[in-house]
Amino acid sequence: MNDNTDQPSQPVAVQGVPANRFLKHDGTEPGAAFRAGLEISGICVIGIAIVLTIYYTGLRLLVALFPPKPDADPAAHDH
Amino acid sequence: MSLNFLQDLLVIGTIREYAMVAIGLLLLWLAIKKDYEPLLLLPIGAGCLMANFPGSNAVGEHGFLTLLYRVGIETELFPILIFIGIGAMIDFAIVLKQPVTLFFGGPPCLGIFGAMLMALGVNYFKPGFFSVGEAASIGIIGAADGPTSIYVAKMFATNWLAPIAVAAYSYMSLVPIIQPPVIRLLTSSRERKIRMESDYNAQVSKTVMILFPVLIIVLTGLLLPKGMVLVGPLMLGNLLRVSGCVDRLSKSAQNEISNVVTLFLGLTVGATMRADTFLQPQTILILAFGLIAFIFDTAAGVLFAKFLNLFLRHKLNPMIGAAGLSAFPMSARVVQKMAQQEDPGNIILMPAVGANVAGQIGSIVVGCLIISLLS
């Protein structure tokens, strides 16, 4: 069974302070919060490029492995 | 005869509460008269109206709106159910025919980070104004994806759930107003006249159609397991659609489930628009940053297409980059309309719709990444 279901959405360390290293920035230290934002942005930009590339590769593979059969696959057209 | 009974019946509210009632009425007017995302703005307006009348028992310990909030928002169930409906409505065939279209879903998400950093920049003027979680939730308005915005806001910015949801859905309906000036600013008339020659008549086997959602679920499970909560329901909905063996479920997901949950979601979000949390300076900034996120999204998409044109022999019409916004199908329609304004015979609808569908995937991937990083 997946143990993710037991995890709270925001892990809490002590006294209500989030344990997540990004979430702990409440904005009272603007520089640190902004740097955290930059880091999140950088990771996400690289992450989305990687994820979309993997999706793309998987999709190309699918299309190559299962080419449409001539006159046998009307589902190929738009629904 | 004593007038005490009047005191029992009437509860006099504050100006702020009546201001929220006015905002509820404004949302109803925008939905009914102006046709701005009426499916969402009408229930949101009605929820706001019912929740803000002083003494209203629609909210509170036993109020039905509070009950709906507990059941559908606190548990994060409503946005997830909406994704099943969206998945059942989306036709990914166009992306399967031209897989490279998938990449147009990425750049428009840059607006998310622009808005997030601007929100964090406010802390330099007023320390503690927005936490990182709140700024990320504000940025996600730029995903142009209501359920993702609500889901992320519920996780990291519960206080600002209402303005974030209202901004996300309002700006989606304003895409035909927001996008054209940005596109015109960044493209020349000559670029907007570019005709695209792509083979969107290519056939894709039914096997690929069915395996695509399964593949995305598997890859998400391997790469971003914490994002499964967004990707899984979307792809489940699509699997219902393409599998061909559960037409009843597919139709239910597209209609009954989607409609009922949209009504409940809207009502519940509207009910969270309470004077004490909504009438704050942060709300104005959230609405402003949401708009900026949409503008950045559009600009990033156009600039991405222009960048690709530096290397391509057959040039792309850079406007299709703007269609990579998740607002489906408005962005694609806007881009097609602009293309025809420049050249009545120019049909770029198919690649624009492809980019638009890719935007759906891109926005959810960014939502998954943010959830994975912050939770």
C-alpha cells in the first residue's frame, strides 16, 4: 500500500514551522525568500524540459511501435 | 407591540460584509451579462452572496457551504474530480499526430515563475507579505488551469484560495482581451501571416490513443509520484474516453460528474470569499500578479516559437506559441482569429489547438513539480 496517503500535505517539524526547506520562508527575510523562489523557478524550468522530453520520447516510441493499420483503424481520426 | 422581534430577525452587518455582497453580485453580473466563464463565476458569485450576508446560516458550523468545503476542498477532492472530467473532454489526438507540439506546453508556464518572483519581491517593501508557498500559489494562476490553481492554493495558501481561484477563472475568460495586444507587440504583421504546412491528417492507431494516457501515468509515477494526484485523474478521464469500452463512464465524466462538481466547487470557492480574508491588500496584488502571469505566459510562448524559427526551414507562425496557454480552447481561437485578421485564408487552427492541448499537459506538469518541491 502506498504510504503517501499517510503524509500530511505540509510536513511540520516543530511548533508549526514547516519542515520543507522552501516552505519555511515566510517572507520576513526577503532575500532568502526570493532566492528560494529563484531556486524553485530554476528547478521547475529544468524539470519541465526534462519531463516533456521524456513524455515526447515515450510518445514517439509508442507511435513507432504501433503504426496505424491501413483501413483498419477508424479511431485514428479526431473524435 | 414590541419591535424586539425585528431585532431577532435582522442582523445588521458591517460595510465590509456588504461590500462582499456587492462583489458577489458583480460576479453574477459578469457571468450572466458578460458571459465571463459563467459555469464557474455564477456559482462563485452565488456562494459569495450566500456566505456574506450577516447571520447567514449557509456558512458556519452546520452550514451547507461549510459542509461542501470540508468534503470537497479540505480533502482536495473537487479539483481532482474536475480533472477526470477535463481528461474525458480533451482529445489528445492532435498531439499524438505531431508529438513535437508537446513542447509548446512548456514555455507559457514561465509566467508562473515571473509572477511568483514578483510576489516574493513585495517582501522587500513589506517583509512577511507573501511566504514562498503563497507566492508559488499566486504564480500558479499563470498555469491558466483552475483546478490546478485551487489544488496548489489549498495546499500552500489556504488564506488566499478565494482570490487565487477568482483570478484564475476570470483571467481565463479574459484571454481574448489579454493575449492579442501582447502577441501584436512581439510579432510583426509578416510573422502573423506565416502559413504553416504541417501534416495534421496523419493517422494514429487506436492502440497509441489508449496507451498514451497509460504511458503518461506510468512516467509520472516514475518521475513525479507526488504529481500523480493531478496527472492521474486527467489521464484516467482520457482513458475512459479513448478506451471505447466504457462510454457510459466517459459521458458521465464529461457531463454529470463535471457539471455537479463544477457547481459545488464554484459555490464552495465563493463561500470562502469572506470579508475578513478577501478584502485585504494582498487580494489586489494577487489579482495584479495573476494578470502579469498571463501576460508573461503569452510573451514566453511567442518568444519560444520565434526562437525555434531561428533554426527551422519551414517557419512557424509565432502566434501558436501563445496558444500553449492552458486556457482551452480560447487561446487557440484567439490565435486563429488574429491569423485571419492578417490574412483571411490563413488557417493555423490545428497547430494552435495542438499547442493548446500541450498547454494542458504543461500546466499540470508545473503544478506537479511545485507540489513535489514544496511538499
